[in-house]
Amino acid sequence: MSTLNNKVVFLTGGASGIGEACALAYAKAGARVFVMDKNEELLQGLIGKIGRPHLGMVGDVGNPKDIKSAIQSALAQFGQIDVIHNNAGSASPSRPLDQTTEYEWDTIFDINLKSVYWTTKYGIEALKKTKGNILNTSSMVGTIGQENHAAYVATKGAMSALTKAMALDYAPFGIRVNAICPAGVWTPMLRQWATEQPNPEAIEQYLDNIHALGYCPEGDVIADVAVFLVSEAARFVTGCLMPVSGGAELGYKK
């Protein structure tokens, strides 16, 4: 499969979980991938796995200087950016709103939402040149809600709404903007969330049951759809909040 030949993908939070699956899928589809992640050990492991010409840079998406530096580095190395995939995210804390501290609220908004502001601010001119596209990793909880997860739900609801606004703003430049919306996906972040729940032992069965297709998937199912959305196969798709959720939003919980 070479649907992304000659494309350059700038991917945040790409060293583990959904991001790692997407990095591997983008590389397999022919893209050159530049990954920004704060975990140096995992990032080095990913780059070692996919090899050259793919590159990585350690950085915090909550720090605009890191994002600016990473985008400049990607452009210096590859000469272009065709896709910005805003995947970096945090799911902590897992609490109702009144039990969430102001620091926790601000931190998760910086990581999950304000980072999109910075990648767009520093990357939009490159996308205008390539008539590229932006993909945001949102979540079905931004549409249907989730208990004991107020701050996270707020960031994903905002990201989904922002995706539509961005799609309208950048359509005149030939830039598409879409979001991919998983439900449960087995990632390190989800496993951490599971440990924070009142009954962690029952959470695996719960996560299988909330999906109408009967199981909680790995990140590859998200990555396959991500490849489609950033490719020319989706050239007339913009402002789309694409559920990749096994029917979880349909409400048929067991």
C-alpha cells in the first residue's frame, strides 16, 4: 500500500498507543513521518522500528516553543509538510468537575486542545503550500459524554467543534480538516484510566461490552481509518467527525 507516497506527516504524541499505530501505518503507506513526543525512550524505540527516513524529536505539546522547533525541524529535514496529525493527549484526571483542580483543568486543556492552536499557528503556511490537511484525534466522549471524566470530555467536545470551524476557515486554501473519534482503544493511557476506576478488575469486560461489535480494539483499527482520512481517497471529506468506535455510540451496552 502506497497511498501516501511523497507525503510528509507531522504527528504529535506518536511514540505509543494510537499515535504509534498511526506512525507505523503512515510509514507503511509510503509517507515520511516526523514524530514529536515527550517520551524520549519510547520515541527512540519507534524511530528504530520504522527506520529512516522517518525522524523524531522530543518535545512537549504544551510548550509552544517545542512545537515551533519541531515543525521547523520537520520542514528543514523534509522541505514540506502535507499532514498535521494532532494526536497527543492526556486523559487525566478521571473525576467529576468539582473534584478537578484548576491545575489539572489547565494542564489537560494545554495538552489536548491548545496544542492544536500551536501546531496550526506554526504549520498552516506549510499546509497552504502543499494543500495538505489536518487530522485531530478526538473521541466519541466529546459527543456522548462520559461520567467521572469532565475535563477530558470538555477538551474532546471542544476539539470536535474546533475541527468543524477549522474546516470552514481553511477550505478556501484547499486544506481539509477532520477528526477521528474512537471510543475505547487499548493504549497505555486507557490502561492508566482503568486503574483509576472504582472497580479496575471489571473494566476490561466493561470496555468490551460498550462496543456493539463486542470488543475493545487495539490502535491499528484507528490507524487504518487515519490513513484514509489524510489520503487522496478522502479528498472531498472535510469537517468530518469520523467515529471508529465499534458502534459504542449506538447505546447497546450489555
